[in-house]
Amino acid sequence: MVDYNRDDENYVPDRPRRGKRGYFLSSLIGVIVGAVLMALMMPYLSNWGSETGETNLGENTQEPVRTVNVSVNNAVTKVVSNVSEAVVGVVNIQKTDFWGKSGEAGSGSGVIYKKNGNTAYVVTNHHVIEGASQIEISLKDGSRVAAELIGSDQLMDLAVLKVNSNKIKAVAQFGNSDKVKSGEPVIAIGNPLGLEFAGSVTQGVISGTERAVPVDSNGDGQADWNAEVLQTDAAINPGNSGGALLNIDGKVIGINSMKIAESAVEGIGLSIPSKLAIPVIEDLEKYGEVRRPYLGIEMKSLSDIASYHWEETLKLPEKVTSGAVVMGVSTLSPAGKAGLKELDVITEFDGEKISDIVDLRKQLYQKKIGDRVKVKFYRAGKEKSAEIKLTEADKLGR
């Protein structure tokens, strides 16, 4: 029924009442639509201030804080925890005046590689302990222990020390450097720039294997040996010498020895591979020196001699452009007994072509004491050959 007595302008017809279900559905749809609209508009709203150059400094403009879970117990920290106590400081103490007063001449690093009863053995670099009248090792806790030099080798830049093992808590193990590959992660532990930075850890990769680095072993300014080394970009600085280069298993794959310190060179560290270091260490530990075969000659590379003398003095044919020139021969040496003489030019050693004295030493040191080798050489323009029985040098190096 319609009530006709109501004023027309105030008249509002009765509306049907909605149920609770209807209100709920309407609210739900409204929330969903609002959420979708806000999601679509958020990128435009967040970029509006930066696009228009307007920023509300009164509001917090920081990005939301993100929670990231990081495990610190990774492979590197595990290696450092297990091996760091086996890497020690090596202090070179020398006499500083006529009255015998001593002082620290320098320091480097070393690696404890063996413990046998009351004695522990440490490998370091020859140049770290060179000229020392006393040697001490500095342990991780800062305490020092007197060390005795068993032997050192200038050519390989290695030395072996022994100390009382009472305070030695950790021993490092050698790994197989033959299995190392370029790109493999490595860790260097040592004491760069002195003992105040003891136990410093750097991480990198193997940059190259079997690198050949010229070495002047006798200080005459001419390279007479090529050291085979591992190259790494792990930081190796003065004081790291003698420290450990470790693989990710915590095994010593190299003894850090030197760094190319040039302004144009960055991130090139060099390490003596364990495959070459181990036999030298064993010889030093057993004999106090490295037992190598020798020839008993003084020599120069042909390339270091003026070309004028090639024809006039050495009488070499034009086809001979490389070799090792004999500058002197010890009479009772293997070469002397085989008949080699001054100014002979060695061009072949046991079937391998010789281009210089570095080549000759490389071939010689691959042989064993007692081996017999055939040598080809030129004397007064004529090619000759001789068989040499290799022996060990005496204590005077003759």
C-alpha cells in the first residue's frame, strides 16, 4: 500500500532490507577491488617523488630492512681454524756490532709440517733465515721458541728448522700440488709486514700452474735457474714468505716465496709447489743439504757472449746459435774426468737440446747421483761427445 498523505518531496519508498550475507559479500568484494587497485598503483606512487624531483624529508625514506641468514662456519673458516696454529712467525736475529750484540734483522713465516717426539720441524724460506746468528719462531699465542737450523737451499729458497715440540699444538699436512687447477680456490696464511700482523689470512684462486720464474742463485745478476711456481692472486706481501698456501681441504700445496713487486703488477703471488718442496725438505732434514748431481764446471749462456767471439774465439759454425759455454773446469770433477775443457760449447745433454745454462741445470737436476749422461759439445768448430758419470759435489762445491 502507498501512503498518499505523505509530502511528495519527502517521500522515500520503503527499501527491502539486506541480509547479513549480502553485507559480507559486498565488503569482501570491496576489499579485493581496493587491494588490486593499490597493487597496480604502487609502482607509480613509489616513483612519483623521484620522477618529479620532490622528496619528503620528514618521512622515513629508507628501504625496508631485509633479514639475511649467513653461515660463518664455511669451508674457509674451517681451514683457518684447523691450520692457523701450524703457521708460525720466523724471526731472524743477527749480530749488530763487534761486541756481539744481537737484534732482529727481519721476520717471515714458517709452517710446522711434522712432530716427532720432543721435536717439531718447520719449513720456511732460505732468504728468511739467511745470515741469522739465532732463529726463533713465534707461536699464535705470541710466545717464542728457540729454533735450530738443520739446513737450507738457496736454489729452491727453502730451509728446515727444528724446535722443541712442548708448545706445538698443530701440524699442517702436505697436499698434492700436481692436482691443482687454475681457478681453484686457495688460502694464504702468514705474517705480512711483520709479526704485528701475525696469522693474516687472504683468499684467492690459482691463477696459473707450472710458471717459470728466472732466479739468480749466486748473485751475479744473471738468471741461472728457472723456479717452477704456482701463481695465485691471494695477497702475498713481505713477511708472508715461508707461509702456507692451502687448498680448500686445508692441505699445504705450496710454500709462499716471493711477490712480483712492481707498480704495474697487481695480485701476482708465487708459491713453491709441494711436489718440488717435499723432496728438498726431506734432503735438508736428512743430510742438512740438497744432494744434487753436479758437473764441476763454470759456465755462461752463449747468448751472454758477444757474437764477435762466436766465430773468432769459439770457432762455432753458423748453425750453432745457442748453448752453454764452459768457462772453467775442475780437474777432478765429472766433467773434467770426461775430458771437457774451457771454451767448449755444450749444445745437447742426454738427448735434450741445450739453449742456455738454465736449460742445462734443469736437465742436470732431473738426474740422479751415479747416472751416466751423454753430452754433445763443440770444440774449435768441431762437434764432439762425451759420457759423464754424475757424482755429488763435495762440501766445497767442487
